[in-house]
Amino acid sequence: MATRTTGFALLASNSVQEASDFACIAQAAALESRVPFLHFFDGFRTSHEVNMIEPLSDDDLRALIDDKFVRQHRERAMSPDHPMLRGTAQNPDVFFQAREACNPYYRACPPIVQDVMDRFGKRIGGNKPL
């Protein structure tokens, strides 16, 4: 419950297969939405379940995760080759302006997640239970 106020989007898996599939969905949605995702599952139940999964192929992963978003993510990374000032001391007025500036990303997130899940469903089809 402590993570709810961090700004991360939360995805919860219910089975071993979902844990595998949602890992890809969370990664694709995080790259597209620029919102960090926390993908979690019941660690005890899922880790102690003896079950077979159908892993995603490399072709599936490439189809679901767009290289364009991976490149954009890497370009935003902190690097000594292109330094950027982040995390300075701020008064409340500037802090809340920055908080409001990120709202469009959060508003756009649910449709992006739905789109990624729809693409996942079309790509994988009915052969995997979600």
C-alpha cells in the first residue's frame, strides 16, 4: 500500500502465466506512457505454484515493444555526455507546478495500457489464458 503514493502505475498478476505476460505488458506500457510501472504478484502463492507457462517468443516481444520508445527512453537517460540538472531544492510553488506538469502523462496512461493489452491479445490470441 505504501507504493500507491509514489506515482507508479500498478499491475497485479494473478497466476504464473499472468506474471510472465504482464512483465511484457508493463514494460511496453511504461515505455509508451513514460509512467513507471510496478508489476507485482502474490510472491508466496505464485512462487510456490507448480505450473507450466507458455513463454513469449522473441518475435512476440519485438512486436509488442516498439524500438522507437526504447530509443526515446535511452535518450532521456542521465549521462555525462549530456548532463542535465534534476532534483534541485524548490519552494512549494515551483514544486506543485512540476507536479501539475506531469498530469497529462498520467491521464494518457489508462488508454495506453488498454491498447497494449489489446495488441497483446491480438498477437498472442486465445491460446493463453489471461
